[in-house]
Amino acid sequence: MTFLASLAGERMFFDGNNTSGVVADLAAATTIAMQMEAYFGMGQTVTSHEVTRKAGVGGSGGRRGGDENKESEIIKGALGERIEDNLARLLKDAGELLKANRAEVLRLAHALEVHKTLAGEDVMAVIDGTQGPLVDGRPYHEPTFQAALEMYHARAAAAHDDHAEVDDSMPVLIPVPPVPVDLVGAGGIAAAGNGRSRTSDASVTDEDRDPPPTRRD
């Protein structure tokens, strides 16, 4: 599904079209699906296609009888059909997964365009809307920015269809202001998150203070 996601994603975001950039991913997906079906015992049959091929006999679910060359072609075709069926099923699953996570895909695409390279922790920051080591993922979860991403993608998809350049630049993130240092402690961070700042101990009531530690002699 990881390899097939490139094809599923391009078709989903560009109205059923895809580029030749998926060629290596499709080759890898086909290789794995073929090995699972013909060699690893993970398909509908348990016969090793490698052994039957070397021995020059039918395999992978075939039956003896009739012209051997003709049978070999039928078996080869049946194997290919099972591989294609598995790939088609997994392509559908990959497409549904991408559709369910469309917002995250657009966010990551924007982050990759801006930063060119993302480490794993920064990828998770963009997905979860948190502060990563290098990338602040919080602005990506603002509803207005998500709407701007969708509008930009619509223009990009139209430009792709027309073989033209995108008529506008990418949406620009508005940084989330950092929490001031003087708000740290005494419940200040929680207050800042609600838009109410408490900057000194004088504004903190007794109920806000932590109780003194209990000492056991």
C-alpha cells in the first residue's frame, strides 16, 4: 500500500490522472505481490512457482492435462490475474486511506514544499498540530489555512489539466505566537491558552497556588 499510494494519491488529487513518476513504486509493488503469490505461500496456492518453472511443469494452482505449453500459458495467465487482483484491491484500500486523511496529505505536501526535507518528528508535528524540533505544526490546523490549502490545490489541479503554471503562490503560514516567558508557572500557560494572561504572582489567587508539600518526620 505504501508503494501504491503514489498512484492512488495522484489519481485522487488530479481527477484520475497520474504521471510517469509512479513507475518505480509500481515495479516494487508488483514485485512484492508476485513474490507473495508465487513464492512465499501468501496467496491462493502453496506451490512454489520457482520450482515448477525450473522443472518445466505446471504450478501455482494449475492442473495437469492437455497440451503442456498451452497449460503453461494458462497457468501464467492465472498467476498474473491473481497478482493484478491483489494489487487492485490494495490500490483501492490505499485510495480510501488517503481520502480519509486528505487534510494531512495537503499539510505535509505544503510542509515539504517549504522545507524540502522533513524528519519523522516534524512529520508528526504537522500531522498532530504540535511544535516539532524544526517545524511548528500548529498553524497547519487553523481552519482558515486548511481552506487556503484546498483553494490552492484546486488552482494547481486546474493548471495541471491546462498544462500551465499555477497562477498564485502557495498559502503562507501565520506563526502561532510563542508563550511569553513571564507566563510560565503559576498556571500562566493554561491562562494564556484561553487568551487571559496572568503575569505576576499578585494576580494569582490562593486557589490557583499548589498546596505546600507535606513533610513526614
